[in-house]
Amino acid sequence: MTQMGQIALVIAFLISVFSAAAVLIGARRGLPELMTSGRRGVVAVWVLTTLASAALWYAFITHDFQVKYVYQYSSRDLSLIYLISAFWAGQEGSLLLWAFVLSIFGAIVVYQTRKRNADLAPYVLLVITAIEVFFLGILNFSSQPFARLDGIPPEGNGLNPMLANPGMFFHPTTLYLGYVGFTVPFAFCIAALVTGRLGDQWIKSTRRWTLFAWLFLTLGNLFGAWWAYNELGWGGYWGWDPVESASFMPWLVGTAYLHSVMIQQRRGMLKVWNIGLIVTTFALSIFGTFLTRSGVLSSVHSFGQSNLGPLFVGLIVVVVVGALGLIWHRLPNLKSENQLDSLVSRESSFLFNNVILVGAAFAVFLGTVFPLISEAVRGVKVTVGPPFFNTVTAPIFLVLIALMGVCPLIGWRRASRDNLLRNFLYPFAIAVFAVALLAVLGIREAPVLLGMGLTAFVLFTILLEIFRGIRARHRTSGKDYLSAAGSLVWGNKPRYGGYIVHLGVIILAIGIIASQAYQVEKEVTLMPGESAQIKDFTLTYRGLDAYPTKTREVVTATLDVYDGSNRKLTVLTPGKTFQASTENPVSEVSVRTTLAGDLYTILEGWEDQKAAFKFLINPLVLWIWLGGIVLIVGAIVAFWPDAREAKRDAARLAEATVAVEEGANES
Amino acid sequence: MKARAFSGLLLAALAAVFLATHAYAVTSKDVEKELMCQCGCTMVVAVCDCDTANQMREKISGFIAQGQSKDQILAYFVGQYGEKVLSAPTKKGFNLVAWVVPFAAVAVGGTGLFFILRAWARRGRKGGEVEESLVRPVSPEDVDEYKDRLEAELKRFKEEGSA
């Protein structure tokens, strides 16, 4: 089976080389047979990488330790779910996952372009297959997942205990779907540049792909945060680790792109800017993969370091230089008549949002690579850690939140004073009231008051807008409010989906601001029966338990939790687990979660029955995860197929077909 | 003048907040947040729970008990491990690049964008003048009539559109 996987990878590599050449020559020389052959090749690559992936999974599940990769990252005692996720625990598997996901997307693009986008399709597929050639080349020549050991070891090395977490299942997969997903809009963009069809066709064709990639990149980041919070056991969810930053940067630029394409669609402006954004997003996705794998910067994610660095740098250079060359080549066609009706308009507010998002990405980028810059310039290694990123990005993000409230409600073209007053007066008043209320409740920190005021402002601009829409629909259609709300959202999915995403981001931001500003921490050493207090909670330590499980040794402490009026709330059992194959124990935190905040307990160490704990109160952390769920719902609404849109597309397709046929007749 | 007085007040308020946050006595947590754990975990000392972090924490508590200032303690660790032990670059010399450039970039980008947009808006207005001169002001009676017509057409559109 594993030999089959290896052979499948070799053939997949050869076919992807062939496909790239076939679609290119087929399109250049106008040979439809060759084109069709190339397109089939893309599908064949998908079948083959699927086969290879299945083979690797099979090797994991059957404990085929002669396969070096399986030996390195699994053992017999792993449960099925971790055997499945051990697939991407190391470099070879991660790269195979990249190639596998890309091949799926390639096949989908072949399907999507069977009738439409006939002009762009060859070059879209050329870009996709070229990237497949890159990854399959690495998988065949330098980082082989099916490499074999000489002997057959009786037992595997085991999975790093930190990776034995449900997060391992969701975080890498969603992140990769996001990273790889941006390949498709990037490929369409390059195709538009090559063919000179620089209208908004390529943007319209990739709206869903962009949303899809964006949603999964968001999910990947959130799952990563959730995993860090629940597994790494330090009480936080975001540590500004270089690899975290690396997945955050394409998110920022991708978000900017998601917004600025709307201007091109409406006004035909900003063509070069949009191309620049999607190229940057894609290059940053590759950069993210590169950082994880190269070991240039030390990170919690560097599970295996390798010599792939130069190859990835090469790819990034090719992507950036190639795109720049194409833009230069097409510059005369990219000039758009840039006109605005007013300085105060949706268009301009979107552009300011773009400056902020790209500025934030730049700040994160500079912070991430600054250690390298410093070493090159001064010869001194410095660290750029959380305090830097928090200080630098916080004000930028506050401006971003403010713009989030303002942008969607400023009219397109020109916003009148009435428009501004109508949309912003009440939310502004409510925000001022909210700040006053928080101040009365005893919150004095200026940044928190500012942040909470802004989030309240944005929250109510969105709610007001949705409410007005519902009321208008209720009046005109006579439906009750609930069904009016349903038909409103369903009638304009992209718009209201967007509002819901913004609501999610605001809920998330509230969680972040509160948990960053008001984390309370207490370290205590207790004997059984002794209690410690943190805020209103009293935690009584009952004793230690040590027991073996199937795979590890576990030590847990039992803590009874009481509230202020001495009512027992729950029992928490923070612990540590030991796995034979690793020296360091892994903390298993125990958390009591409510909407108001988390009581987060860590067992730090013990001596006989005396135990050292760290207790944390993390306010409103649940809001971060809830905001994430709202955001996902909004993105799905925006993504959902739209009957009206489908009708419009069908009409456009019919027109285009007629035009193509006429063109064919003429020639 | 008023604006100037207001911004003066705002600055004073900010300064007060700034000074207030710096008036506290140094705690070990303050110091631990500014130092990176040296076990290779890429976390600050305050949150890492490995042996290296524990030793560093003990040292920090010891120094604080001796009455050393935060700067003195940080200087000690820099002497031990080099500048890389600090969790953020110092705010002097070449390191200022990291601190200043992001804000400068946003400021330059924002200002540049403002001027570009203003130019575009001017261009837009010039093109729009002709159109505007053709538009008659609408009387209140007309507005009502238009509104009715809009309602009726929307209704018709919805009935036909949903069919």
C-alpha cells in the first residue's frame, strides 16, 4: 500500500508537469485536444494525491513503522483520531496535505470552468499545476513521506503529547484550507494579467473562493487560539509566536482584499491595488508555510526543522517578481479612471480600512522579521515578543474597529450630512452612555474605555442598520418581524452576511479587550484542606491523585470551587501528564467557563501532597469563541448560493457564450 | 483656539494616565513580562512553566526583595543572556525602527490616501457639475408622488421577482 502511495506521488508529479505544459501550449497554439488533456491531467493529479494520502493514512492506521514518517510521529497506543491527525504532525505529511488540498481545489476549478471562463481557465490551471509541481517535486525529491527505514522497529516514536489534542485535528486542516484556498483567487488574478482580461470577471469568479479561504483562515487562527488556551496551559490564547503572526498576516491582507474588491466591482477602480493585495495574501500564505517549516525563527511550531527554506524563498520570489513583471507589462491596461463623488463616501472609508489592515499586516511582518534585520544590521539578536506586538497593534486595531462601524453605513458615492447623522447619532450616544456606565462601574483604564466605547458604537450601528431593514420590510410586506428578518437576511446574503461577520468580530474584540486588560493571577502552594481565594472564588485543595491511563501517567489535583456566599460551584481537576517518550510533563488545565469569565487552574508542581497552583481569572474569554461562531454563521450566509445571483450569472454566461460564438464565426 | 485648548487638555489627561500607570511599585510580574524564557519555548517568563522560567522567576523575586529597580534587574539579565532576553526591543538606537516604522507607515499611508482621494473627489466633482445643472430641485409634492410610485414599483417588482 505504501509503495502504491509512493508510486502515486511520482506519477502525480509527472502528470502535473505534463498538465502545466499541456494547458499552456494548448492555450497558446489553440489546440483544444491538448487543453482537454491538460485539464484531465489536473483531475488525475487529484485522484493520485488522494491515493497517496490514503496510503499514508493506511500506513498510520496499520502501524507500518517501517515507513520512517509513521515511525517518527505515531505509536501503537494512539487512538484512531490521533492516528488520522498524525498525518500532518511533521513536515512530509504537512506538505502532502498542502498538495492534496490543492489538487482537490484544482479538480473543482476544472469542473467550474468546463463552461465558463474559457479564456482564463488555461492560465488559472497553469498556475495551480505549477504550484502542484513545486509541492509534488518536494514530496518526491527532498521530503518523502514514504521513505523507509532499513529495519522494522517494533514500536513508533509516538506523537508529541502536545499534539494529542482535538485542536490537532481542526487547527492545521482549517489553516491549510485557508492558505491553499487563496491559491485559486491568486491563480485567477495571474490569469487575468496574462490574458489581459482585467475587468472584474476574475474577481466575480473568485468571490466565493476568497470568502471560503478567508473563512477557513479565520477558523484556523481561532482553533489555534483555542488549542493554545486549552492545551499549552499558560492561560492565554495568543502569544505572538512567529508562526501565529505568519497565519495572521495573510488574514489581514486577505481581509483588506475582501473589502477593496467591492470598490472595483462597483466603480472599476483600484485594479492594481487589488492585484497587489491578492498576490501579497498568497505570498504571505507561502511565507507562513515556510516559517513553520524552515526553522529560521524559533517557534512552538517548529517540530522539525529542515533545509526547505531556500526552496520556499525561491517560490516567494518567483511569485512576487512574476506578478510585478506582469503588472508592469499590463500597466497601460490597468489604468482606471479614478473618480470619487465625495471624500466622505463608502469608497474612501473602505480605502482607509485598507490602509489600516495593510498597515497592521506590515507592523506584524516587521516585528516578525525584525530579529533577522537586527542581527544583519547590528549583529545583535533581539527578541520581538508579545509586549511589542500588543503595544504596536492595539492602537491600529482600535482605529480598525472604529472604521468597522463607520464603513458599512456610509453611503456609496456620496454621504450626505443627513445620512451620517441618521446612521451614527444614536450609536454614538449609546457608546458615550456605555463608556460613562463603565466608568461609574469603576473601570478607569483609558484604553479599555476607548475600546469598549468603540465596540459599543460599532455594535449599535450594525444593530440599528439591521433593525431598520427589518422594520422597512415589515412595513412594506406586512410580515411579522421575525419572518421579515429572515427574508431580509436571505434576500441579500452577501450584505447581511457581512454584517453578521462584523457582529462576530465585535463580540470577539470585546472578549479580547476584557481578557487582556483584566486577567487576574494568583500563585499559591497549598496543603490538602487549605484554601486560597481569587476574586470572589474560594478554591479548596482536596488532594492529589496519580493514575495511569492507556498511554500516559496522570497526576491530578482536586479543587472544590466555592463562590462568595460559600456555595459550591464545581470541582476542578488540573493535572499533569507524563508520557514515557518525552521528558517534560504536559499541563492539563482545568477551567470553569461562564459568560462572565473563566476560572483557569494550572497545577504547577507538587511535593508529596503539597501542591503549587496557578489560578487565573480570564474575563469574557468565552466571548471570543462565541464571536467566532457568529462570524462563521455570517460567512456561511454570505457564501450561500443566491438565486438572484445565479440568475444574473446565467444571463451573463448566455451573453458571453453568444459573444464567443460570434467571435468564433468572425474568425 | 478652542480646538487647541481642547487638544491641550486631552494631552494633559493622557499624560496623567501615563504617569499614573507608572507610579506603582515594581512587582515580579512586571519584570517577568519583559523577559523571555530561555528554554526555547518563545514565551515570556511570566507564563512559561519550565525549570528555566522557574529559576529566572526565583532570581527576579530575590532581586526585588533586595530592593532593586526594574531597570537594574533587566540589565542583569541582559548582561547574562544578551539583548535577546528582553521580550521587546529596547526603545533606543536602531531598535526604534521597529517601534516607529509601523505607525509612520500607517500615518504616511493614511495622509497619502487622503490627498489622493481629495484629488479624485475634485475630478469627480468637475465631471459631475454638468449633470447637476440638469437636475431640477424637487418640490415636496413631487417627493410624495415619487415615493408612492417607488412603493408601487417595488411591490410589483417583488411580486414578479418572486414568481
